[in-house]
Amino acid sequence: MNINKLVIKEITRRKLNFFLGLISVIFAVTAVIGALTMLKIHDLKTGEIIAQKELETGKRMIVLEDDYRKIMKNLGFNLLILPKDQNLNDLYADDFASKYMPESYVDSLAASPSMYIRHLLPSLQQKVEWPEKRRTIILTGIRGEVPFLHKDPKEPMMVAVPKGTMIMGYELHNSLNLKTGDKVELMGRSFKIEKCNEARGNKDDITIWINLQEAQEIFHKEGKINAILALKCHCSGSDLAGVRDEVYSVLPGTQVIEKGTSVLARAEARDRAAKEAQDAILSEKVQRNNLRNERENFASILVPLVLLTSTLWIAFLFIINVRSRKSEIGILRAVGVKEISIMKLFLYKALLIGLLGAFIGYFIGFGIGTIWGRLFSVELFSVTQFIMVMVFAPLLSLLAAYIPATIAARQDPAEILKED
């Protein structure tokens, strides 16, 4: 007796029973694989969405950083380093410092590994009478920005004024009808107007900038300055106390003042934008995670229910199959067919149902999952998952058929034939 031939004949004779069992396994595998595929698609899409938002945030922050850098350059320095004995009342009253410090201070600060300061501009400034024009002006000597030795060179906020030239504030050149290229006398020296500034609405409009060395010679303050302008970086730990500690460690004979400008407001706006962007990413993550949890919870209820239903349905079909083949089983047992062979007859059929159902159900579930999730990617296909389905689905089918097969194999042939 060939068990395989008997199984094939059984299937061809009772097609509906086989088909209903196959549909049950296909449905169960489809539900499992469809749910797992959709969860995997959800994870992939979540990763893509978060990555895209992070990329957009990164681009936005680059724009904000560049915007902030330009704003700082346009609005100027926000730190003022002065001699320690400079009285601030006198400073605010006279618009310039009346005490002096060595010009070498700026080089010492530039040589230090400063974390919180960017850009250094030494200056010597005084309010004087311009005898040739009979005007009161603020004369400022600058040598140009001093680069930090420990930092990458950045675009300077202010360049040096060449010797023999000057930069003139708006009110002065406008009221005196002067223009770029004109030559003027200042304190007995001849200067060429290098640049005429636009109106700024502050003391810069009555300021003349010249080379620092020439200013020191005019004021008889060789090697001296009365202020160092600097820019406080907008970074963690760069509060005024931290900046002061850093400066005092290098230049103990100084004091540091922070100038309130709209740079600070813009910096705060940039920080708010960065926080809002991060909050948006976090919110998206939370929302996607909540949605995944909902789908996972639904799948955790649906999948076991489908598997249980499928198992019971297969068991029910095999019980019907055993009853309908009662006479056949009795004859086989009467001619000497062993119990194990009778069991094989049913278990082989269950195994075939499980294998075919697993194979077909996997690809149907995979297809439904990709269509429903609107994403097809090779990353979704898992060889491990496919192998597990091809193993566990037949095992589930065998488990469902085992009890009916055992009942069939242990029936007494005499009793069966007697009933018939």
C-alpha cells in the first residue's frame, strides 16, 4: 500500500474538504504576514519621515546660523573690554574710555584658547576738536581685527584702516559735503577719505576712523589702547560670568561689559526656532509611535484569534473527514494496515495543506501588506520570516489534524464493519 497515492486519491476525491482546509491556512498566514508587513512598513516610513524632518531641520539651522553670523557682522560687537580702573559713569558720559591699557593685551587674548569670544578689535578712541573744520568729533584708531591663533580664520567684522586714510561717519561727510577720494587735513596730518558710511543713528555718525598707530601718535599714546571690542559667541556656557572669568584669567587688569543689542534677540529667536524644530521631530516620533502601538495592539488580538479559529476549523474538517471515511478505515485496518499508516494518511494530507497554505498565504499577505501600506521595498522581504512561516504553518496544521488522525487510527475494525 502506497500512502502517498492514497493521500492524492483522497484529495482528488474530497476536493472541497481539502480546499476548505487550505483556505483556512492561507487566511491565517495572510493575516499574520499582512500585519507584520504593515508594521514593518510603518517603521520604515517612520524612519524616512524622521530622517526627512531632521534633514530639513539641519538645513534650516544652517540657514539660521548663516543668518545669525550676518546679523552679528552687521550689528557689530557686543562685548567691551576696558581697563579695570575705568569709571563707567565717565564712559557713558563721554562716550569713550579715559583710561588706557597696553595694546599687547589684545595679542595675549588672541593667543589664549578662548571658548566664548569671537573677533577682537583693539581701539583707541577720544572725543576731540577737529581744528581744521571746527567740529567736535570722536576720533577712533583701529588696527583691524586680530585673529585668534587657536581658531579657524573667519571673515573679519572690521578690517584695518590703511595709514593715511580715514573712514568718515555720515553726519560729518554729509554736512561738510565730502565724498570718497577727497583729501582733508586732520590734526595737521593729511588723510584721504577711504569710505563714507551710511547713516547709523548713533555716535558713529560723528566718528572718524583712522589707523591705530596714527591715532596713538596724534594722542601721544604709543602702544596704548582704551578698549577691545569683541563678540560673545552664542554657545552653551557663554553667559557673561563665564566670559568674564575667561577674560580675567588672561587679562586680570580689565573689566568686561556686555552691550545690549538686537543680536541677543535674534539669537534667542534662533534658539526658539531650533527648539520648535526639535519639538516637532519629537512630536512626530510620539505620534508615529502611538499609531504603531495601536496597530500592534490590534494585531496582537487579531492574529491569535485567526490562528485559533484556523486550528479549530482544520480540526473540525479532519473530524468530518474521519467520519466520512469510517468504512474505508475499517477495511484498511481489517487487511492489516497498521495504526501508524492510518495516521500518516491524515497527517500527510495536513502537512500538504500546511505547506501549500503557508507558501500561498505568505505572498498574499506580503502583497496585501505592501499595497495597504503603499510601499514596496526589498527590505520588507525576510528570508527568516518566510522560513518560519513554512515551518510553523505546517506544524499548526499537523497539530490540528493529530487528534482526529489518532481517533481514526485507533478505531476497532470489527466494530466499524459490524456497524456497516
